[in-house]
Amino acid sequence: MKIISTEIAARINCLRWIAGLALAISSTNQGVLAVQTPVNLGTAGNFAVLAKSGISTVPPSVVTGNIAVSPIDAAAITGFSLSLAAGSPFATSSQVAGQVYAPNYAAPTPARLTTAIGDMETAFTEAAGRSNPDFTELGAGQLGGLTLVPGLYKWGTDVLISSDVSFNGGPNDVWILQVAGKVTQANGVRIHLTGGATAANIFWQCSGAFSLGTTAYFEGIILAQTSINLQTGASVNGRLLAQTAVTLQANSVTQPTTSSLPVLVSSFMVTGPYSYSVGQSLDSGSRTFKVAQSATRQFYRILSDSALTITSIAVSDNNVRIQYQ
């Protein structure tokens, strides 16, 4: 994503007197369900597979993207027949179309992996902390046969995908799935994306183990607090980010393309560093960002794949509203 040239650099406490100059948000947009924004993966998004306690494979697996372990060292990456040049910050493998990293490789790898693991854990916490779900205990935890529209989903139980399930939405729509238990996808079951939905915008936050059956096909980013286990022949378009281990058995894992959804970032100073604005929502229909007013976050930018123009800024009910076209 590139940072667009338009930057909102006025302090929030100055917005009140210019709010009257801003274009009014149409009353027809009131009550519009807040659109979920993507979970910020930080540098964990540089990896197709990232784990804290190990990555193993029963060959031949094919991973398109980088893989890494930390804080455990490279001895916990098994089955990949790694090749490491003396003094190199990464290894290679015929099963990985990318690079393989571990904290006992040369600098700057150790420090970068510490950051990536921290970003992965932060992303899990952020996804788990999304509030006001649109759907709670949908299907009593049985997703087989369902079509999921964009939004925030929450289950206090295990989730079972016993037959094909579809995600229907546009390329900028986002799904957050919060699962308190484990997720199990049955043998041969497929996840389908329709309407332009992308795997990069589907986030599975799972507190239990995540398991894919033989020859299953999966779409999305897995943020697992424990393990991710793929049975023989299962394939993934997404990322496997585990706080314990990832186990592969002749699998295909392909990192997804990046989302093009605009995202609001903010800072307490005009020159940064900027970070993703907490609690932001985006109504893509009216092209309006909404974020809680902050005493410290007083400068804003929009990250977008294309140029945007800010058309209004307003403060009301302790919220900042930013409209663009």
C-alpha cells in the first residue's frame, strides 16, 4: 500500500470550528452497519507460515512465500531439507518458493523475527478484541452449507466445517471470525469465494487448534493461539500464523494477494510514526471513516492503493468522521 499525498494534519481540537465548513454526512447513511477493517498483521504479514515452536512437513509440500520460526531455532524446522550458506540470514528449500528464517541465522534475522512474532501476537489480540459482532453462534458452530456475508462473527464453542462454505462479498469486504474453541475442516471440504471476495480479507482468530482434513481447500488468514495442522493433500490460499506449531503433510500453502481496502492510520505528531487507528470503521458505500476522538492521535493519513481526495472532516459525539472520494 502507498500513502496518498493528501494528509490531514490539523489538530483535532481545531476541527470543531471548521466542522461547519465540512460537507454534511447524509442522513441516509445513519445506522449503516460499520464495515470491518483488515487486521493489521504488521511484519507477520511477510510470511506465509510463521510459528513459535516449530514447522514440520512430510514431503512434498509446496509453500509460496516465506516461512519462519521464533523463538525456537532452525532445528525445529523439519522435513524441508534446508540449505544454509555460511553467514546467510536465511536458508532455502526446494519446497519453499521463498526464504526460510530462524533466530539462529545471521543478523538482522533474529531481531526481525522477534518483531514479527510480536506483531503476530498483537494481531491475534486485536482480532479477538473486535466488539459488537454482527453474528453470534451462527449455525451453533456448524458452518457447512452456509454463505457468509462480510462482518464480525463470534463463537464461544468449537467450529466445524463439515461441508462446503462460501464467503460472498466484494474485493474490499472484510470478515473477522472469532472462535473460542477449535476449528476443524472435514476431509475434502472446500471454502469458496464469490463476488470478488479475497482470502487476504478473511481473518480466522482461533483460540484452539486449527485442523484441515485430507484434500480440504481453505481460504483466509489463520491466527491460531495454539497449533495449525494440515492433513495429507490439504491446500491453503492464505497464511498460517501459529503461536505453537504448524504441521504440514504434502500440502500446498500460497500467500494471498494484498487487500486494496483503504485504511486510516494516525499519529500524535505530523511526521509519524503512524500506526493503524484503533476502533476505526469504514462505510465503503458512503466512503466515510469513523474513529473515536483521541487526546494523543491528532494527525491522520489514509493508506490506499489509489489516489483519494478528502472531501470533509467533522467532529461530533466524540468521533472524528473523514469522508473521501
